[in-house]
Amino acid sequence: MEFRRRTPSPPLRATRPSGVQQTNPTRGRHAGRAPSAPVEVDWSAWLRLIERRRRLLRRHHAPTTGRRAARLAGEHLAALTYASFRLDGLDLTEAEVSRALARAAATRSLPSRQSQRIRNHVAILRRVESALRLGQPLKTAAVVRWYTSVSCGLCLSSLDGAAISRLDHVIRRINSPQLRLQPAITDIAALHAELIAEPLVPSFNGILARLLLQYHLGRCHLPPVSLPPDTPPQSTCDRRLLLPLLLNGIETTYRLLLGEE
């Protein structure tokens, strides 16, 4: 299976989403470095854009059209997996992801641990899609299963009482999202940055945090987001830098779901 390569877009690019404005990113002695306050968001413009795309998507997949509810194609779930693994420092290529998923359908031979991890991750994304469609709240036991699947059973012993307690707190926060879109996205960015800056688990923390991010977005009736695989680490653990990445990712996924990409 081949999946289409998307050109990564760091937080300061001309392809930023509508309503996100660049603010002096290269001036002064900090020129060339990752800026500490990269963008200024015109929330009114961005919210209007997203509400318009939401309405288009609902109309496109209304029961009267006979179309199924919008779902990301397998190639995009593969791209999500590739980006997440690369962000966690795992050494793999898009071709390796494609081969791992193609072999899953073509053979029953024993896969490598990396191939199994890739397949498990895509399966988790599908389960997340299904659970969100059914309106199911996230449960601690499900996240522990995700961690077991992603680590291929290697890291379960590291989830002690303190880790489970913190995970419970994170899940309660995800299951009780903000009702309005702007504070919801701000809270999503803050929680994800916190999970990256202060790891929830010692291994595969970024991958687990990004799975939680997808569920948090879904609980707020927002689509999955793929962060560019070359995103600097400081941009994922600082909510000010992470926020424009999420806004750009949300708009990009809506374009995919509407067939505009």
C-alpha cells in the first residue's frame, strides 16, 4: 500500500491556516531560531472557516446522500503513524510503514516487532475512530491496552500506581472537554504540551500522547491531526508553539475529508 506524502509545514510557513498570522519570526538576535511566540491567531476568522467546513462535511455525509460517515482512508492513517513514530525518534521510512501494512493483509508470517508496532498503531487509530463515532468515553483500561500494543508488551511493568493515577486524571480531562471551540482547542494544546514536557510513561510517551490527542480532538468533534514529522521538539512541549500546528492540522484534515487534497 502506498500513501501520499504530505510536505511538512513547520509553525512558521506561508501555508499557515486562515486566521493565523505570523509575527516577526526572523527579526533581531533570534533570527533563524525557533521563535518563542511564533504566531498571532485571528480566532474569529479561523472559527468561521472551521464552522463552514464542518457544515460542508455534515451536508456531504448527510443520511439523505447515502454516503457513510467521513473516515480517513488507510493511507492517511499510515501517514499519521509514520509521523508519530518519527516524532518519537523511531528510525523508519514511509515505505517501511507501507510494507508492514501490506504484509498484514498478504501473509500470516511472524512480523518483526517494528512491523507489529506499526500495525497495532493503525488498528488503535481505527478503534479510536469507531469509539468516537459511538460517543464512547475514553477508559483507562483502553489506554493501557494501547500502551501494551505500541510497546509490544515490553513496558507494562513501568506503569506504577502514580502513572495510573495521573493517567486517570488525564482521561477525566479528555472526557470532559470544553464546549466552545476556541477554549477546547486551547485546552487540547495545553494538555498535549504537558504530556510531552512531563512524560506520562518512560518509553513511547510521544506516541501514546498523540493517540490521546486524537481522542481529545474527537471528543471536541474535531478531526485527527498529523503533526509534521520534522517538528522541533520545543514546538510540541510549548502550547504557544503547538497551537498553530494544531490549527493548521485541523484545517488540513478537513480538506482531506472533503476531498480537497
